[in-house]
Amino acid sequence: MKKYMFLCRIVLLSLFYIIGQDMTAQTAKSLFWKKDGVQVDEIVSETADRYREVGHHGPAVENSYMALRIYFNNSGAIDVYSKSGRGMELEKYRWYPDTRAQEDYGAGCDEYMVGKTVGLGGIALWDGEKEVKLVATKGRTARVGDTRNGSFAEMIAYGVPYKGDTLDISIRIDVKSRTRLAKVTAEVLDGTKVQFLTGVNYHKGAEVSYGEGYISVWGIHPADVSKDPQPIGGGMFFNKSSFSAPEKTKDMVRIISKPASRITTEVVSASTKEAELNTAKRFATFMQGN
């Protein structure tokens, strides 16, 4: 009898584990040179702009709901790959699935366009009057890796000119296995305090709202890779005590930090391709309710 009960317990625990795995978001990361396609954990380059030579233009990371990449150039931008399912897609499709993969297998798509902005939670600096891009005069390092609860992608820009000094600045994205949110951390490596600029970009016709601690954008991005672009949500949560009030410009809702050597925000994206936050109303409710 005891042996039977023990076996039943093992079976139940196994079932709970399997169910938990199905309900738990996964994470993954990707970084490679286009020339050979081999996955690596780090790329160190004295050349600051490897945008066209590195796969998906920079280090990338994903959870079940989206993939995010940091551009390997001066933009400091974070871009989005929208997904419809719960599988990991970076390694298989490398950001650019073909039409068949999208239609027959539900693959996602590169439909987000950052333009000349920092995109979804990307990073620039603010000198008190204007935006300062992360121009790396001494090269860049791109990294990806796994953490205890997820995965990360990081870009470090060396020798960024700022107010008569040069700084080394890191942008890091962390995704965890049990949340659709991604954490973005920007840090000056030597501890110097600066003003960071970040936010969420948008295009003509988008539904835009923002308030204390959040920015919410929903709309169609101009057709680029996709022949039939669908509405996409882009959102950010931030600590209102660490930033100025959100300001709407012609192409983004931006926030500027108080002087700090390190800031964090959380970003999220959604689209009509998914089953949960697939309308403007659902996405806005999610953003305003968290």
C-alpha cells in the first residue's frame, strides 16, 4: 500500500511539473556573426557599428510573447519581434521567418519600426537640452547568456562622449520564465551620474496614453519586412520618482531620468497575433492596471 501511494505521488508530481512547464513562459537568447551563423556568447569589436554583420543586427533575447534586440550601432535602440505562440523562435527563424513559416506554422514577424528613436525602452543620454546618442568611440561588446530564471542580452558602448567626458555605458535586457515583462537596465560602468533618456516610440494613427509610471502605445507600424502589418502594442513601466513626467514628442513618448548612474524600466509588447493582449483595449487595460 505504501509503495502504491508513493508511486501515485510520483505520478502526480510529474503531472504537476509537466503542466507547470506548459504554463510557464520560456526564454532564449541569440547572438551570431552572419558570415558563419554560429551561436556565441560574446562579440567584442573595436568597430562600433557592426549592425549589418551581426545576426538580427545585435544581441537578442526572447520570452513566449516577444523577442527584443539591441542594435549594434549608435542608436541605443531596442527593437521588437512580435510572436503568436509560446515556442522559442530566435534560433529557428533568426528574426526573419518566411511567409510559409508565418502562415503554416504561426511564426512571428518583424513588424516594429524604431526609426530614428530608441524604440521600445532603448537608451540615449540627455545633456539638459538635447538627446545624446550612445556614440561608441572605443568599440562595443555584445553579450547574451542565461540566468537562474531566464536569459539576457547586453550591449556595452565604450567611450561615449557626454558633457566633456567619455563614459562606458551598458544596456541590458533581462527576461524571466514567469512573466511577459522584460527588464531594461542602463548603467554607467564607473558610477558617473548622468541623465538617461528612454521611452516608447509610435507612428501616425497610434493610440497613445501615459500617466504616472506607465506609457502605452498601440498601432500599426509602417510596412517594412511585413507585407501585411498588424497592430502592435508597446508599453513601459517605470518608477515615477526616478524620472520626469512622460512627454509626447512627434515620434515617441519619452521620459528623462534624474541624475543617476543606473536606471531600470520594464517593457512589454503585444500584437493581434497572440491570444491575450490582442486588442488596443486589452493592452491599454493591462498597462493602466499594473
